[in-house]
Amino acid sequence: MEIGYSWDVGLLRELNEDSILCVRFDIKAASRLVSAGLFAVADGMGGHNAGEIASDLAIRTFYSSCLSELLGEPPAAPLSALATAFNEANRKVLDCASDRNLRGMGTTLTAALVIEGDLYVVHVGDSRCYIINDRETLQVTKDHSVVQELVDAGVITSEQARSHPRRNELTRVLGYYRDVVPDLYYMKLYAGDDILICSDGLCSVLSSDKIAAAVLSSPSPSQACMDLTAQANLAGGPDNISVIIARPDNLPSWQAVVAAETTIRRL
């Protein structure tokens, strides 16, 4: 699996309140060891340096809990492991927010677990996960934000959402309430799929089409991350910019799977 990442403060912020996670490990699946990857972006919020603390604490707790679940005996199912790790991270941030100096802190959290050709995602907030290939750009996650609700209601367009005055208002985050329900996703991966996770410092200033174009035109995930960060800064760099791209290898081709399924249906 080829991996690239970029973590940039942007042009207008003094402090980077984003935290990221990129880790590869082996996991037992169907009685054999296979390679896996765990990737996450957390975009913190809160006064002073509380946002930085919230995102860092969430990422560290999520990572520790998720691997403990996945590598335990017996190992937890992937989506169950992600949900348990999310709940543990939420509890940890909420408990720390009882400190009056950290009151009101919270964070987004979007994480992807890749096990061979399977993608598992847990998500809360407005950081995003995409699958990008030469056929389509698929936004896996859906923003938990006021502007997304306006888009869903047909009041504004996705283009207008990027400059809307309420674009920074989130409807669901980690660390504000004891019971926070994350979105969970599962998808199959095919040859040519790139998995991209980013904070809104990227997707709030660059359209999905521009993000995809940069990924598809770059020779490697690392170069794509650097190109996307540069483009976000050229667009003003109003926020911290975090981006991770994972490119799994040895995946079945989409065409071969479609052909096989068509043959089965005809039979």
C-alpha cells in the first residue's frame, strides 16, 4: 500500500489544530495474516489551544483502542472496532473538557480502515473521506453541518456552501456530548482506487473535481498531497490543511468484477 500525507497550518492560522494518523500493520483475516492500514484526520475546535488538545487526544485514544479491538482475542469485527474506538475517544475528550481551561473543546474525526480490498469508515463532523479513480469521484462521508442541511433541503448549492456565512457551524462533533452516534460505512475497493481523507481546510476551498484532478494527475500519493496543499494555500489557505491518500495494491479490477457478476446473473 502506497501512502502520502500532508499536514499544514495554512496561511491565516497561527496554530495547527488538526491531527492525523497513518499506520500500517498486519491483521489476521480468514486464518492468515494480511496487511491493513488505519488512517484518520481530526480537526479540533475550542478556545486557546483546546482544539489542538482535543484532536490530538481523540486521535491517540482512537488509535490505541482500535488496534486493541482489532488485535484482541477474539478480534472485533472492523466496524465494531471503529465504533468502540470512536466511543472511547469521545469519552476521553469529554472527560478532559471538564477542565475549565478546556471547556467547549471538541473535534471532528474521520477514519478509514483498509483491510485488503475492504474499506471501513467511521465519521463525525465535516472532515471527509473520498474514493477517487478514473471513473468517478465518490464522497463517502456526509458533512454534519448546517450548510449540508441547507444543501439537502435545496436552499443552497454545494458551491454556495463553501462560502456561506454559516459554513463553520457543525451539527455533530466528538467531545461535546456523552452519546454521539458516528456514521459508519463499508465499501469494496478495486484496482485504481485512491482513498483520500482530509480536513475542511482542503475541501472547503477546493471542489471535488479539483481534488480529483490533482490526485489523478500526480505520480504518487505523496506528490498529490503536496500539490493539494499548495492549491489550497493558493486559494487563500484560510484554515489548517490535512490530507492523507492511501493507494492499496493487488486489488481486483472493476471491469473483471462486473464481467463476472454479469456472467453469474445470466447463468
